[in-house]
Amino acid sequence: MSVTDSSPSVDPPREMLDAGLVAALLEQIEEGLYLVDRERRIVYWNRGAERISGYLAQEVVGRSCHHDLLMHCTADGTLLCGSGCPLAAVMEDGQPRRAEVFLRHRDGHRLPVRIWGRALSDAEGRILGAVELFALDVAPGRRERQPSPETDEENRIAVAAPREFGEWQLKHALETLRRFGIPAGWIGLELNDAAEWRRRFGPGFLEAAMCLIAETVDANLGSRDLLVRWAPTELRALIDGAMPAELAALARKLQALVGASTLDWWGDARRVSVSVAALMAGEQDTLESLERRVRAQLERARPGRLPGGPDSIG
């Protein structure tokens, strides 16, 4: 007789089904979890949701999930709130949903997450609301490999390496390409309208904007990629083992996600944008020649100039 056949049927003790105990267990899971009613008002928000999103429970419970909160979007920056909302869909037909989307952190930057949505029904099958479970989908090791900001006083963005280190890594990648044929991509990102932003809001705004951009970019890179603070309003990303099509798609995604982020500045939500250049390194490239090509492509990609940037891979 199998173990399954011989095992007695045991109902859990009633005290294990206590609502307080269930709530305490939900607080212990690593993933974010929240419940909404039929009007999509948030009625429960666990610690995992606080940790991933930056929003505390007291800030969101009672508010509608689509009113300026997570604002899920796709890789091209399209917002899902409204007709594309997974929770609205599960409450419409009762069918579970799963998706890979990008939530907006409380600080404004975009993070990749995997979400699962299910309808919540009563004993008669009436849908009372829905539950969403979401998990951070950042590449393994990205959150841990953050250079210390104390290593470079001019680079206050913790997720970005200083330029000197980036130059050293790029030279190493070029030598690896020449000796072993392992490809590498080089992405340049430049804050648009930096002079105008500085004139209107001062240098503090520029640094806050660069932090927002860096957090969004870093969260969406691979585990072996490197983000570099290249200049006060510029970043570079060294993409390990890049292929042309994938590099172009990544550049477009990063540009779209930065554009879908928001910076809270003295109570007003500001949107910034970046020009992007994406190049495959060549065997004859040096650091200087690759940078000249990136600079030329960034010039063409700026607003009001000829089209260029992530669709043009050199």
C-alpha cells in the first residue's frame, strides 16, 4: 500500500485557520502580495510589497491600485492601468493571469517584476476582489554588486561604477574580444535638456534625475553587465556577450522605461528622458574610437536632431 493510501485524512486545527495567524504568515513571504476589492481599492499590503515597491502599507491601504501607485507598464513604456490591468481582467472573467511587467518604485524608477493575479470568490462563486503576487525580476547579483559611493566622491550613484573603473573594464572587454571573439556592447545614455533642467531647478535636480535613470537602468541589466557613471549627466553600460538585435532591443527598453519613470521634485511629478546610443564593439576598436562613435550617435539621437540611437547598431 502506498504512503498516500495509508495516510489518514487530517483536518488542520481550527486555530491554524485563524485570520490573524494567516495574516502573520503572509507577512513573512518574500514576494509582494496585496488584495483589492471589486473597486480595486487596496485592502491588504504585506511587508514584501513594502520592501519591493518602497510604499508602506499605511500609504496605500484604502487607495485605488491604479491611482498613481505601481502603474505597471510594458517594456515599451505602455501603461497597463485601465483596459490592460491584469487585476481588472481576472475580476472580469475569473481566470488567473501572469505577466512580466515593470512597476514604478516609490522613488520613481522602474523595476522588472513577475506578477500573478487571481480572483477572490465567495462560496457561491461571486467574485469579491483579487490578489496579486509580485516578485522582483532583477538579474541575480545586480542588487548586491553595488560599488560603494565612498570610492568616488563625484559619483554619488551607488549602483554605478566610477568612470575610471568603467574604462578599465571596457579595455579588458576589447582585449577579450580580440583574443577570444567574445562580443561586447557599449550603450551610452545622456540626460536630455540637462541645461534647461539645471536652469529651472538647479544642480540638485540633475543629480536626482541621474539617480532615477541609474536605478532604472541598473535593475534592467544582466548579471554580468556593468553600469558606469561616465559624466555628470551621462551613463554608460558595458553589455557582456551582446548580440546586435538583443543590444538594440535592450537600448530601446531602457530608453522607454526611463521615460515611463517619474521624479517627485518638491511635490510635482517630473518626467525626464534620455538619448541613447548602442554599439557593438569591433576588433579594431579602442576605448577612444568606441567613445567617438557613441558620441556621434548620441548627437544624432538628441531631440530635434536626425533619428539615431538604439535602432542604429554600429
